[in-house]
Amino acid sequence: MSEGRLRLVPVRSREAKDFVRRHRHHAPPPGQIFAVGAADEEGTLRAVAIVGRPVARHLDDGTTLEVTRTASDGARNANSLLYGAAWRAAKALGYGG
């Protein structure tokens, strides 16, 4: 496994959920708005973040999203990269404040 620099990559819903099934003890969330991945220099997917509607109903106001699941193979700084990307993407789509 390469410990080089990670880069953001698009990830389809099925691929993100399959990655979560392989790397987490929790099942993937039932729905999502979008997913984003982190790949190493060879293009190997190392981590994913799934973003969807808030789990708490009182927060589901139509303008709020939540990272509902992340999964990683242990790649260094992968979650930080994905949380930042999720925030920027959500904001660009008009979510948040």
C-alpha cells in the first residue's frame, strides 16, 4: 500500500457502499445525496465518505446535509480530506449557511 499523497475522486453510490461493507463494522446508510472518495497515486480507492440527509428528523430542513458514513483502509489523513471535500461540495450545491 502506498502512503503517498491522496487525491479526491468521484465515487458512485454502489462503489461507496461496497467499500463501506468491506472496511466498516456498520452497514452502509440506506440513502445518500452524494459520495466522494480518496485514491492514492496508483488510483487505488483508499477511503470514501457518504453524504446524505440528516439522521435526526428535526435537522432535516432541506438545507442541511450530514456525512452519514466514512470508511478507510487506514490511509493517513483520508478522513480529513473527505470531510473538507464534503463540506465544499455541499456548500457549492447550496446546502448549509
